[in-house]
Amino acid sequence: MSKKKKVRVEFRKNREKPPRENDITRDFKEGDGRADDAQSGERVRAKGSLSRYRTVMQTEADDGTSMPATDANECLRGRVLRVHGLASVVETDDGRVFRCAVRRLLKSLATDERSVVTTGDVVWIRPARAEGSKQKSESDEPTDVSSLSSDLCSLSSAPEEGVIERVEPRHGVLTRASRRREHVVVANVDQLVIVMSLVEPNLKPHLIDRYLAVAQQGGLNPVLCLNKSDLADAVELQPLIGLYAQLGIPVFLCSARTGFGIERLREQLRGRSTVFSGQSGVGKSSLLNAIQPDLALAVKSVSEVNQKGRHTTTYSQLIKLNFGGWVVDTPGVRQLALWAARPEEMEGYFPEFRPFVPLCGFPDCTHTHETSCAVKDAVARRFVTSRRYHSYLNLFHGPAEE
Ligand SMILES: Nc1nc2c(ncn2[C@@H]2O[C@H](COP(=O)(O)OP(=O)(O)OP(=O)(O)O)[C@@H](O)[C@H]2O)c(=O)[nH]1
Ligand SMILES: [Mg+2]
Ligand SMILES: [Zn+2]
């Protein structure tokens, strides 16, 4: 399944200044030194600051990402429950909770530090040993775990400490673009519950379509959950519910307040790994509290309801369900920008276009400005709803990122 290989990786330096004040290679660098001088000069410099590359053993993962190999005897496997700045809270398979730093080499390998470790990751951690024990080679010592205490002061029971040595390849990810970077919000989940409220805030069908694209991109089964059914008449929603049901998406009408539809939703979560996502205030945390009351997740209080822009849930958190399965509660999103999707991929996110695409006049038809476009004809003849077509245009032209 996976094979090991040696690779050279760029190693981030942790010292900017050379160890010697007297830089005897300076003359050479400034242009008048001879090659011989340079060689002799290099010999007296500390090796650490010169070698920017080192050889590591890597496991080639299926998805092309690679991480350093670890010694399974010394390490424990676990899942990342949440990430606070530099620290990650990991629950190991035997049920212990560790607060962990990330091994520095792991950070060097990642292309985007924000996503080196994310909620839901399956990781291997090395438990920290008692003080004074030597555990690592000089240049690969982990980030100091004791400096992380302040990040985790919110933890009630003081957990053990450790270092994340390896992150397993991810499947099922919720990814978004944030400030022109990829942000993997959650990893290793099976389904995405797209939470919308009928009112407060109002239903946003275009956001649903955007989420459906994100789900397909990340390999997640989408589920649509329409909350706050106690506040509005759902009769007008029948066409919308029908449309998504036709696309094969389970639709749940529910109310966290009255409990309507909660039992069905609970069954949908049983035994699966699920992420709840949606705008702030739609009731993600309230629904989870209704599904499993002992979670006691913070929800927006009445006094805060009119304060726009406040997110009640501030970080993604992986929660074990007592009836089997895992769920991730996430902070609300304002916009949802797709990460790295090319315009020509967009038609693939609209399964109802499929029968018409081969009938377009041009084989590379984008279904936007072209004259002989079978998709546009299908919209005109109402085989495809114009709302979904507009969602497509919106995704195709790519709205502004956050
Ligand atoms: N009437 C009614 N109110 C609800 C329902 N579900 C949630 N609410 C209210 O909506 C508000 C927001 O709920 P939260 O659960 O905090 O929303 P959230 O989606 O978790 O919000 P963020 O954590 O900010 O992303 C709270 O005041 C809830 O009491 C519902 O089904 N009916
Ligand atoms: Mg919340
Ligand atoms: Zn076309």
C-alpha cells in the first residue's frame, strides 16, 4: 500500500545569524574572494546553519503527500479533537487525552502550516518523557511543549503532553479557501451536514449549492438540514426539498427547539463521522445539543442574537457520540470559497447538467457565453432550474474570497 523512500527536504533554519560574529566568507560573498578561500571559509562554519536540506525517510501516501516514518512501538495512535494555535488536543485509541506540539520536521514538509494538523486528523504521537531524558537528535527536537500551556488553559483536566510525529493521509475533508490559502477545516469525515435555518438567518439556496460542490470536492456525502422549522411554514419549501431529493441528497426538516426531526437526524449520524457546517446562528450547536443533551455546547443566548458577526462556536471540535459515531461542530461561515477548483470542474458539481453536456455545440463548452449550449437550452425548457444554473454561474465566475 505504501512504500518508504529517502527524500531531501528543505529544513527550516531556526537560527538566522551565523554562530560566529566574524564571518570570514564575507569577502567572497562580496565578490572579490577566490574559490579556495570560500572552501576553507565554509569549513569553519557551523554545519547546522549551512545545510538547508536533510534526508528523511518518507512514506509515500496514496494522495502524494508524504510524512516522516515513525516508530510505531514508541508512538500512540489517536485523533485530533481540536487545534488551538500551536497545540493540538489528541485522544489516543486507548482513550487518553494529550496536548501535543507538532514535530518541527512535519511542519517543514507541509505546504501550508495552517493545515499541517487539523481537527479529525489521525495522528501518531510520542508521549513526552519525564524531564531530563534525552529523546531526539540535535536538529529535530520538537517544539517545546511546555510553552503551549497557555494555549490550552481552557482544558479542565490537565492532560498528558506529547508530540505529533506523523499525520496519516486524509480522506473525506471539508476544505475552503481562506485568504488565498487552503484551509482544511476537518479531516476524515464521511458526511457533511449542511445546516440552514428557514429564518434568522434566512435560507440561502446558493450557499447550499456551494456546499454541495465542496462536499463533492472533499469526498463527503452531503446531507441537507433545514432548521428552525418552528419559526416558518415549510409548505413553500416543497419545490426546494423536491429538487435536492431528486439529486439524491437526504433532506431533514427539523427544529432544535421543539425536537421535530431530531430522531431522524440522530439516526443519520449513528456510526458515521460527520461535520456540521453552515452560517453562524443557524443552530448547529443547538441541533447537536438536541441530539445528545449532555454535550452542553455553547449556543447563542437571546441577548446576543442581534449582535451580527459574533460566532458562538469559535473552533472546530471533534466529539464522540454516545450512540456511536463522531461529529464535528464548526464555527459559522460567512462565505464559502472553493479551494483550487478550476472553472471547467464546476459542471461536474451539477449532476443534472450531465445528460445535456454532450449535446453542446462545442466540446469544451463552458455553458456561459456559448451560443449552441444544450445546458442553457435545458434551463430555458425548465429541465434544469434556473436557480441551480445561476449557482453554477456564480461558482464558475468565482466570487470574491474572504
Ligand atoms: N426558534 C428556534 N431557534 C433556534 C433553533 N435552533 C437554534 N435556535 C436559536 O438560534 C440561535 C443560534 O443557535 P446556535 O446553536 O448558537 O447557532 P450556531 O449555528 O451554532 O452558531 P455559531 O456557533 O455562531 O456558528 C440560538 O439563540 C438558538 O437558541 C430552532 O430550531 N428554533
Ligand atoms: Mg455553534
Ligand atoms: Zn454548454
